[in-house]
Amino acid sequence: MVLLAYGINHKTASVDLREKLAFAPDRVMTALAEAREHARLKEVAILSTCNRTELYCSAEAQDSGRLLGWLSRYHALPVDQITGCAYEFWNDAAVRHLMRVASGLDSMVLGEPQILGQLKSAFAVAQEAQTVGPDLGRLFQHTFSAAKQIRTDTGIGANPVSVAFAAVKLAKHIFSDLKKTSALLIGAGETIELVARHLHEQGVGNMIVANRTLSRANALAEEFNARSVTLGDIPLVLHQADIVISSTASPLPILGKGTVEHALKLRKHKPMFMMDIAVPRDIEEEVAELADVYLYTVDDLQQVVEENRRQRQEAAAQAEALVDRCALQFMESLKTLGAVDTIRAYRDRLEELRQAEFERAMQQIRLGANPEEVLQRMSRALINKVMHVPTIQLKQAAEQGRLDQVEWAQMLLGLSDPAKPD
């Protein structure tokens, strides 16, 4: 068994490529089954967020070629376009990478807390799709425990910063006083809820929440004394917004250039700040061509991100050390599991031999044979069968001059004391 982490993230791929390699939530379960079949994987889980698409796999051999080929066909992208931005980590490096991701050490915003929840959701979906088993099950559970320990024992999670916080901070660079602005929030998931909370804390009192499901928009709007509309109503209210922040799971853009252009005319070309956090993007990139729009994507948050990174360098170093320790513990536990499986298999084999000899002996006793003679024959037969394979292997090792194996067998069989000097 080998472990593999394969994917792209904000450091290796542009938002344009990330949205092409993203998996729509309603297609992940189908994709999981296809990936396991076509890439010949034992187990697989898929994580797809605005900043990364990664596949975590358990396989029989260390070969990512079939997985790459499947990704290319599934997303209709040339192989070289993927390989130019993709990374792959195997075994202990894969374990370490997953733990860094779960702890927020590989995030755009260092230490952001949302990624752990996204990983737990990805694992739950893979469980539902029945594409994870004992290999990834142990890895994910160990990773979740490690991430919890890292956030508890280091300052990496103190004063949590998220992409939502960074987006609102960027808006303050455009509007010095957010209290005088109005905001349209598109989506009603965790990210938009965090955006609403940060805007509310900055004194933005006039907010509109637009969502495909009106009931979810109503629930979020009530919490912040905002209005709620459906996605279809956006053209009717867009002109009222100074700030537009969007984060949905829509596979196609929600806002086009024509709609925004019409809203600007109604605003008499008063500037609009637009932040598209979604991948795939919710706002057509052509909107950036309009003179009175400041359109940003998730990749434009670098300045805010760097401030956060500088503040957390010490905590990050402590977290990295813990990741190394937790990854090593996991790999050592896998080695122990290998020994446990071997011991269990050997015990099962001996039990089969014992049961067969016992049943043969009982049959002879029922037929009137002398019990003492039967037990003598049974014990000799059992010893001969237990010793048969080791005897052959030891003779072959001796004939081939593999004395180290003979010495190891002596220790394994308790015939020598490794602590005693020669």
C-alpha cells in the first residue's frame, strides 16, 4: 500500500486553471467512483475549494500516470497544462502535506480555520461514496487529531483570519469608512456568513443577501438585519450596492458584464468594489474592463495575506515541528500495523492447523483408538506442520549463504538472545 496526495493550489496555479480543475459539489460522488475505477486506486477522497483541488489516494503501486490521465479526460484539459502546475507527494510526504493543509499551514491565509471543516466534509463525502476504507480512514482521523493538537498547542489559530476577513480588509482600502457603504452578498454559505459578520463589525448596516435558496438567505439576513433576495433578483438590487462579495458553488458566472454595466448607469457611475471569492468564478472577468468597477479575485489578497504571515511566523514554525512529529508517529503506526497484520495472519494459520488436527484426533477416539496414542500422534503432526515452511526457508537461506536471515530466524524463534554479545 502507498499513499498519494496529488493536486494544485493557489501557489502553483492561477485562478483560471483552478476553476477548470474544480469539482462541482453535486458531481464529487460520481467523480470519486470514476477516479477509483479509471486510476485503479484502492481508496480516494477529493478536496475542492477556492484555493486548491487535491486528491488523496491509497494505491497498490507508486504511479500517478493513470490518475493524471483521468483528470485530463474528466476536465477536458491537456495533460501538460495540468502537469505544469500539479504536485504529488508519496507516503510520509503525503501524510505531512495533508497535515499541513488541515492545520492551515498551506493556506493562502496562514492558519485560517475553514480548511479543516472542508477536509472533514471531503472525507464524509468519500465515506458516503464508499471510496475510503481503512487506509485513508486511519490517515484522516490521525490528521484531524493532529490539526486539533496543533491549533491547541501553538498560536497558529489565535485571532483566526480567513479569506472573508481579508476581503473585507481589502474593501477598506477602497472605502475608508465602511459605515457609509451598502453591501450585496451573493451566496449564503460559511464564507459569506463570515463576510457578513466582518462587515457588520465594521458598521455596515445596509446589507442584502442573495442566494439560490431564499430560505437560507432569509436565515442569514435575519441575523444581521439585512434584506434577502434570490439570485434572479440581483439585477434589480445590484445598483444599490457599493460592495459586492460573492462566494457560491455555481459552475457558471452569476454576474455578467452587461448586468454590471446597467447597474453602473443607475448609480451614475459611482464606483463599486467587487470581490469574487468563488472558484469557479461567480463574476465574469470582463467586468474588470468597466471603468468604475474595482474587481478582485481570491488571488488578489496577497498583501493582506503577507501581513498575516509575518505576524504568525513563530507560531508557524512551532506548528511545522508538530506536523513533522505527528507525521512520523503516523508512519510508525503503519509499520506496527504491518506487524500486527502478520501476527494475526500467522495466528489464524496455526489455528487452522490446530483445529484440523484436533478434529482428526477426536474422530479417531470416537472410533475406539487409544486416546494417549492419538494425542501423541496429534502433537507430533502439529509440530511437523508448524515447522515445515520455516525448515525449508532456513535450509535455503543456509545453502545460499544468507547467514543474516539464519541469525534473524534464531532471534525470531527464541533460540538466541540479541542482548548477549557473541
